Amino acid sequence: MEQPLVKNAFDVLEVRKDFPILSELPYGKPLVYFDNAATSQKPQVVIDALVNYYTHYNANVHRGVHFLSQKASDAFDGVREKVRGFINAASEREIIFVRGTTEGVNLVAATYGRKNIQQGDTILVSAMEHHSNIVPWQLLCEEKGARLNVIPMNDRGELVLDTLDELLNDNCKFVSITHTANSLGTINPLETVIAKAHERNIPVLVDGAQAVAHEYVDVQALDCDFFVFSAHKMLGPTGIGAVYGKLHLLEDMPPYHGGGEMIKSVSFKGTTWNDVPYKFEAGTPNIADVIAMGAAIDYWNSIDRVGAHEQEIELLNYCTSLLADIPAVRIIGTAKNKAAVISFVVDKVNAMDIGMFLDTKGIAVRTGQHCAEPVMDWFGIPGTIRASFMFYNTKEEIDFFIEQLKKAIQLLAV
Ligand code: PLP
């Protein structure tokens, strides 16, 4: 029998109840939170997981035979499998806990990079990277006498792949590229870049900071060699994230930090390393935040992700069309394939002034360079105003935002 078609059953008002902060009243006004690309808000279950750990079973992991330590160890260890499932890695041994995307890129640069990049080599990034996917490679290049090359973009903020074959030449030894650009919203054609790099045996790291909360990520389907992300952008806590790496690459990489946990045996004659992934996790881990990251993944698995995605795309299209009707507004980043991020500038008004005006109305947007100074330089602008949405945002919030933006323009245009 044919199933009845259920149109997007995603109930945004119901979902909003899961996020206590959305009831806050900054300056006595309902919060309109459009700064999700900087960090997402947290559902109550994530906050509860943190409080619960500290209240009921705070203990160090892997070191105690006592009840609390075993309970903490079980909760902590269980999250590696949740992260594996969340990005569809082949094995939980391929998951390394780090502080976030920034530390993840630095880990790969300092281990894989230090071992494999030599003088005269090139590392390829794109024109739309966040600083955290540029600077670690620049540091490595400086140390090794290597060079950073850049895949260019066009004026819609889309990668131009005409020169990719040339850039992936014999000198190129690594590609590090963002999945989704935080400053523009562009979703990159990773399959093409990865396939072309692999034709030449060049490994690819994907910066997934902006992708994990908005796309289904399947690292095996992508066939990327490394994938890094932060929990705080996907409903989890700050200070925690993960590096995925293909097992054979991780096995071959030297350790990152030295200390406890990352060793098998230590003596003054010499030390042997622990197995992957522990080899990369020196010291007491961020136990509470790992457990809360697991709660965030449980939350994702409990909601209608297709409906959540559709909600975001609806918000993106709705807001884009309303902004396009304001003559003073110019949207920066008009790629065909975009996530729910809208960067824009306003004629004759400073972005920061708009942001400050909107703030007085309870609307949180981000202004400035968004840690992507080369992107701003490319567009010849000092910065943008960025509204970035999550599935818990509403069209009514966008209506209010547009109304207040128009007022700001009227008031502030010189
Ligand atoms: N990469 C991208 C695309 C980002 O948007 C961000 C944060 O905004 C980062 C990397 C850095 O993430 P974190 O600060 O969590 O390490």
C-alpha cells in the first residue's frame, strides 16, 4: 500500500523548547540568535550531561578501579563510537579527541605534515579558508621551506577549478580545504577535489567545522583522508572536537603531544607509544565535554534531520530574497550551493554599526572578517554582516531582523 506523503513534519516551535537560551531576553527583548556559524546554542540534554557528570560521577578516566572512575570511563569511551557513527568512519580507532577544528588542523600539520612535507613541496588550500586552515600550514611551510598554494574563487565565492590540475602537480604533497566556508556559506565540490588529488596520491584534509551541523557527513563516501570539526558548532560544548584520519595514515604518524596516556611504556632509555588513537591524546582528556558532545550526537539522532535541513534552506532562501529587495544591501557569497549563512554589506554604513544597532533590538549577528581576512581582501571590503541560521530559527525572526535592518539603514546611512 502506498504510504501517505508527510510534508516536512519538522516542528520548529516544539524544537525551540529544547534550547533554554532561546527564551532569554537581552535588554528585555526576545533573543534572535543569528550567530550560529560562530557557535550554536545547546539543547538542555547537553547542559544536563555536563552538570550530571560533575554532580554525580566526576573522576579521572582509565586510571581508577573505583566506581566513579569506571562510570566516567564508560561514558567517555562510549562517545568515540558515537562520533564514529556521526561521520560514518570505518572504525572508532580513527577518531581522535582534540579541542576543536583549530587544534585538529594543527595536529595534522604537526604530525603528518612534519613527517611528510619537505623543502620545495607545496600545500594546497582554497581562497575561502578560515585562518585556522591557513596559519598552521604557513607555520609548517616556514619550518620546512615549503610553499602554500591557493585554489582561486570567482565573484560568487565559488571555487574555480580550471587550474586544479596544474596546482596538483608533482610538488603538491597535501590538500587542506574547507567543506563549507564560514564567511560565504559556499559548500565546496569536495568530491571533485578529493578525486583529483587522489589520482596523484595526494592526501586531503577537510575542515568540517561548518558542515557537521548542516550536512550529513560520511567520511567514507567523501573518501577524505582527514576530517576535523568542533562540537560547539553542532550543539555541543566548547573546547572539544575531533580529528578523523584513515587508520593507515594515523598508524604511520608520529605523536602530537607527549605525556601520560599516549605511551605504552616509559623509561629513561626510551619510550614506546600507545596505539592509535591514544597515541595522539596525551594527558587527562576533556572528559566532561566529550560526554556532553556524545549527548549532542544523541540529540541529532533524535530529531528529524531532513526536516531540520529543509527548515534551514527555507530560512536561507527567505532571508536572501528579502535582503535582495533592499537596494543598499549587497550579498557577499552567492554560490549556487550554499549553507544557511548570509554575509552582506550595506552601502554607506559600517558593518559594526549595523551589528550594534541590531544588538540593541536583541538580534545577535556577527560583523567583521569572520577569521577569513583573505576572503575580505579578495572582495575588497573590510568586513561583512553575517546572519547564520540553525534549524531552531524562524521566519518570524527573519521578518523582525529585516524590519530592524531597514531601520538601521535609514538611521545610519551617511
Ligand atoms: N574552520 C571553519 C570553517 C570555521 O568556521 C571555524 C570557526 O568559526 C574554524 C575552522 C575554527 O573552529 P574552532 O574555533 O572551533 O577551532
